Amino acid sequence: MDISCTTLSSWKSALSSYDISLESLYKPDLIPLDAFYRKELPLLIQQREPHPFVTQPELRRLLQWKLSRGKWRPRLLEFVSSLSETLVESASKRAFASLPDLTKAVSELTILKGVGPATASAVLAAYAPEVAPFMSDEAMVATLGNAKEYTLKKYISFAEILQKKAKDPKMSVKLHPFMDNILGVALRCPRYELLIHPITGKLRSLCMLRS
């Protein structure tokens, strides 16, 4: 199954398998971090409207979540842990305010030491996944065939592919009941990439299936 799939039942099946798939990774520390990223963080950011931002502890925990999913890089965590609260808040405010300009939004976040395009995408996805999908290994491989080049240029190409897929007429009719204005959160399964509503758990948009 690949990005050309337009079978809603397949995407809903992927969504329903998420928690079991997460547990199958045998990473107990990842489960509470995942709950923070996809359930708690989006609501915290939304509560700060009209000038949303993330705090330094939130950014640190987001990075812990991201690293727990893949290769652990403690040096990055040290960099983010050393950032000042003021710097993180101001950078994230500017980044969120820059959307839907992904180039500018990512650039505002990558001024922070320890934050590259992939981590920046995770921050943006917690706020506006319909505009800024999370740059995960699985989705990168599925859309671009390469998960090694985490550059801004690659991220823009990646985002354009997923945005186009989310607007596919073949899917938009079927997914219409779920396409509300409430922000979703980018999620990761061992086999699936989905965007879901943080509260109802309904499918909002879609990213990619990994074979």
C-alpha cells in the first residue's frame, strides 16, 4: 500500500492500530512522551492564542519524544536544555505567526541550537499539521524515497506532496466529515503516518503508509 491509496477503510484501520503498534516497539518511555506530543501539547499551544508559542520545557520534551522514536542523540538534548525560556518562546511565536510560509516558519525555529528542520517540523505540526506535516523517517521514505537528507529544501518538497495528497478529490469527498477546523496532531505508527484530531481521534488528513 502506498500514497496512491484512496481506500478510507485502510486509513481508518491504520489509525485504529496505532496504540497497539506503539506498544509493540517495547519503548515504555515513549508511551507517555507520545501522549504528551499528540494530546497535551496541541491543547497547550491552542490555549495561548492569539499569540501561541511553546515553552522551553515543552520543546525539550518534544525533542525527547522525537529522539525516542529513532536514534538517540543526547547532544541535541543538551543543546535544547541550555536554551533560555525567552528565546524559545519568542522563536516559536515568530514561527507560528509565519505560517503558512513553511520556509520562514522553519527558519525561525532553526535559529535555536539543537533544532533542525525535522524537529522544527514537529513543533509546527503540533500547532498546524494541515500546513506543516511532521518530517518523520517513515513519511520521508514513502514520499521522497530518502530519509537521510533532513534539509529545509527536502522538507518543503515533502510537505507539498502531503498537502497535495490531503487535497486529493478522491479522498476529500470520503474524508469530508472529518475535515473540520480543529487542529490535528502528526502521529507515527511502525507502518502508518496519519493526522488525527487530538481529542476525538478522528482521521483529519493523511500522510503515508510504509510497506
